[in-house]
Amino acid sequence: MRAERRWARRLAIMGICAISFSAIFVRLANVSPSTAAVFRTGYALPVLAVIWWVVRRRDERGWRARLLPALAGVFLGIDFYFWHRSIDLIGAGLATVLGNTQVLFVGFAAWMLHGEKPTRSVFWAVPVVFGGVTLVSGVGAAHAYGSDPVLGTLFGVLTGITYTIFLLGFRRAGRESTPPAGPLLDATVGAALVSLLIGLAVDPGLSLIPTWPQHGWLIALALGSQVLGWLFLAMALPRLPAIETSVLLLMQPALTVLWALLIFSEALAVTQWIGVVLVLGGIGSLSLMGTLVEARDGG
């Protein structure tokens, strides 16, 4: 058991390190938000299809069961657009921190949809996190980082909301015993289609012609984060205790902030650094307490 847990921990850390570079690769590619979304999913699809083909005999789902992760992937595609817009406006680090507000929104969704009672920690953590979000937006800072910190923060929060909807659908689809490559492939198909539609509808910068080195970064994004990172996490996290999982997942935004500082010199204003600490601290406290909600009395 200990050997299995050590293996799972190492796999999880590798997966988290891989996805911590997602926003970095998006910024290095320097393409429009929809272009990045279309190709990060497009380049990932054939690789995921090959992996799924190898394990297809263990995937006994019917087409209806495959429809749910594909529909969840629609919201993943919307999430990508919002997140990439946020990266353009406030940088890789802040956009990734704000995307992790999904921890709060998952709890609110459980409260509204299933009548589950929030824990006491929610009532102090929510103002802390959203106070941090306000500071990240640059309010009160003379030299806030980002070309439009307020709009970038708005897109960052929308990222957290749409990612919540994706997670709720994807987790429901994952209740069946099946190799993780199957649902991930289905979700990526949905994300690819909606990313293309969004690009055609609202993104005049959408380009479907590959260019170099931009698409080298998009390939790294697709294979490193979209495929390997999430496959590693899908295999590792169910084998680790919930508290350890929560701590490990907080490494992603923290690492992204570090990479952004080292690679792009994303020098945040003092108030924005305080906002980052408040957001991550509030989310981390909720995660370490196990879960955002308590089970409803009476089952």
C-alpha cells in the first residue's frame, strides 16, 4: 500500500507540474484565445484516440454514457476561451490563480442543486477569497500588472464558473468504471467543437493555418498538459487521501505564478500579491478541511 501511494504521489506531482505550464505555453504561443483553444484540443485528439484504442475493450460504455463527458467538454471549451482571454489581459500567473476559484463554485453548486449544507468555514473563506479577487483586479493599485486587470479578473472568475460546470458533468460521467482516456477523449471532442464555433463567432483573430514556432508551443500544451498531465492526475489522485490531493493541487497555481515571474517577469503590484495570497490561502483552507459542504441531514 505504501509503495502504491508513493507511486501515485510521484505521478500526481508530475501531472501537476505538467499542467502548471498550461498558461505559460498559451502565452508563449502568442495566438488568439480561440486559436489556442482549437489547437490545444485538436493536437490532443489523435493522441487520446490512440490511447483509447489500445484500452477500448475495457471501455464498455454505450453512446449515451459517452454523451455526458462530451457535453461537459462543451463547457471546457468555453472555459478555455475565458481563460485564454484572461491570460492575455492579466498574465499567466494571475489568470491561473483566479481559475482555481472553481473550488468555491463547486460548493455553491452542491448547495443550490442538492441542498447540501455549507460548512462554517465557507462563511469566512468566501469573503477572504473574493477580497483577494478584488485586489488581484488592481483596485487601489497605481501600477497593477496587466493590460486590463479588471476585465482580466472578470474573465478569470468566469473561467472558475465554467470549469465548475465542466467538473460537475465530467465527474458524474466518471462514476462508471472505465479507463480515464475514454471520458477525456469524449470531453476533448466537445471542447474542440465548441472552441471552433466560438472562434468563428467572436474571435476575429482565429487562424486555422499552423505557423512556427507558435504551434510548437501549442503542441507542447496539448501533449504535455492536455494529455499527459491530466492522464497522470486521473490515474494518481483516486489513490491518494483527499487532504493530500488538495495540497498537491494547490501546487499548480503556485507553480504557474513562479514560472510566470521567472519567464515573463510578471511583476505584480504589492496589492495583487496580497490578493494571490488571500485567494490561494482561502481555497487551501477549504480544501484542507476536507470538503466545502456537509452531507444533508437525513440522507
